[in-house]
Amino acid sequence: MDNKEWQASAQQVLEDNILRFWQERMVDNERGGFYGRIDGHNLLHRYAEKGAVLNARILWSFSTARHLDFASRAKDYLLEYFLDRVYGGVYWSLNADGTPSDTKKQTYAIAFAIYGLSEYYLATGDKEALQTALHLFEDIERHAYDAVNKGYIEALTRDWQPIADMRLSDKDENGALTMNTHLHVLEAYTTLYKACHMSAVEKQLRGLIDIFVERLYNPLTGHIDLFFDEHWHGKRNIASYGHDIEASWLLTEAADVLGDGELKERLLPIIRHIAQASIEGIQTDGSMIHERKDGRDDKERQWWVMCEQVIGFLNQWQLFGDETDRQRAEAAYQYILTNLIDTADGEWYWAIHADGTIDRDNDKAGFWKCPYHNSRMCLNIMDRTLRTDSQCRS
């Protein structure tokens, strides 16, 4: 595809396949906000829990796409039900009726609330949204930031006390410090700084970049390592290809938002190394597999990994001018069009199994399956393909 064809295709996927699904299938008109789940067989679960991450990602997606009526619905519901007005932060999950279900404070979820609210402010100028994002920033910094070890604690109890099980999900290791949470705090603080340009946010954003360079990035392998104890000791036994390529472009974005050319020049070799390491996961059909753990490949093609492959290699193409990177991005997009998009019922499947069959055991929409990675991919395609080759490595 040439750039104009790619832009038109991404626009159609965004509007007709992704956002329309959430507008028509996921709005909870009875209890407010959005439903918590549609499973892999397209069955709506009306009484499923509503997750903070899902609601915040809906808020970000509709804000960025400028569908402000649906963005406002997500913002209003987050402020009304997810905010903990006693202890601060946001609840991890709610019952279908909006009452708190799991009240723990997961730094990852609070970061996504900041991300969504900051983007909503950029779209609307809503000062309440920005003020709430800043309060949540203060909550993270006051309670979850470890100033001694320089990192963000994974989870705490509702009143910010230590908690035994800090995992995001039962698929994760129980680490006090994780790459995934730091990646999304970085993403959130980048957007918050774009919205407010406060020195306190800038300081912590720069600190997060240092954490990536000094703690998470593995200079021997190029990969971003995943799970650590509170002193940054970890097994370094997993290569998560989607997180690698995602981190490479989010670090680029953070440096750009800071407007620090010298910082970006220092980061470029690391950004390149991380992206090149992720190529280990690319298969002959152009897709990227999930991960390698303890030397064994998980060959699922998960929806979010494919999205990050597209964005990350478009970013590499813009930074370094290598046409091969654009080809890697387009090959991933073509795989998505052919395999992951549900053209009959809307949205995308969770994954394609290693044997080529569709994963219907995981959700079409739910606690983790949100209109975030795929809408962000479409928006990035439309934005980045507008730039010309002369802008590469500007």
C-alpha cells in the first residue's frame, strides 16, 4: 500500500470495526458506563465486573479519536465510581452496579486513569479531568514511588499498605517492580506532561527514562526485562517481543514531548537495539509471536503485540530511514487484516494460536481487551504515514 491507501484503510478499521463495536455493543444504558465483558464467542456478560484499566482505556481511545460524547461517558463514570474519595487512587474493579469489588491500588491502573484523563483534557480543555489526573499523579508519587531504589511499587492495599499478591494477573510473576507497570507510568506521565508542563511531572518522567536505560534495558540482549524484586534483582528469563517494540517507540515519544534533543540522541542507539531485539519474534508470515520464556517460544499472535509491531517499526522507519522497517510494519498490518479482525461481528480476536486457529477462549472485549492498542495503532498509521522520507531522522 502507498501512504494514502494505508491511511484510508486504518481510518476504516478504526471507525467501522473498532469504535463502532464499542459504541453499539458495550454501552451499559442500565447501570452507566460500559459493560465489563463480551467473550470470544460474542456473548455479552451483563453482570461482569468493570475494570479500571478497561474504563480508562476506553476514555483514552475515544478522547484521542475525538468521539467526545463517548469519551465524556467514560470520564464521568470513572470520576463517579472508580475514584477512591477516602484514600485516593482508583479501585481495581467494580461490580456491575458500580459498587467497589477489588479495592487494591494497582499502580498500573492508576497510571491508565492518568493517561485517559490527560488525553481527555487535551481533547476538551476539561480542567476537572486535568486536576484529577494531577491528584492521581500525587497519589502514585506519595505512595508507590520508592525513592531509595528508584522505582514504582506494583501494588498496595486500598489504604496504601504492603500487599502480598502484587500481580496484575495470574499469568504474571509476583514482582515488586515490573517492566509493564513502569512502561505505562512512562506513557501516562508523557501525556500528563504534554497537558500541563509541570516541573514535578517532568522530573519524574526523566527519572522513568533513566529507569528504563539503567534497570530495565538489558544491554547484552537488547530486550526489556520484566520482573524484579524491590532491589531490582530479577531472573531476566523472558523476551517479551511486543513489550520490546512498544517500549522503543514510547521512549521516543517521551523524549519528543520533553523537547530534549540531546536526550533523544543519547536514547537513539538504545531504542534501535531494543527494536532490533524484538525482530527475533517476527515470523516468516510477517507476524510477531508473543514471547520466549526460559528458551521456549509462545507462538501465539496476540492482538496487542501485532499493534505494537506496526507502530514500533513505523517509528523506526521515521527515525532511521530504513525501508525494511516500514515493510515490517506493513507486513504486520496485512496479517492483522487477514487474520485478527472479525469482519462479521466487529472488533478483533484476542489471538491466533500457533496452529493458525482463532483464540475464542479469551475475550473480544473485557478486563484486558480494550479499544486501546488497536485504535492507537490506527491513529499512529494515519499520523506517521503523513510524514515524508525527508523527515526521517530529523
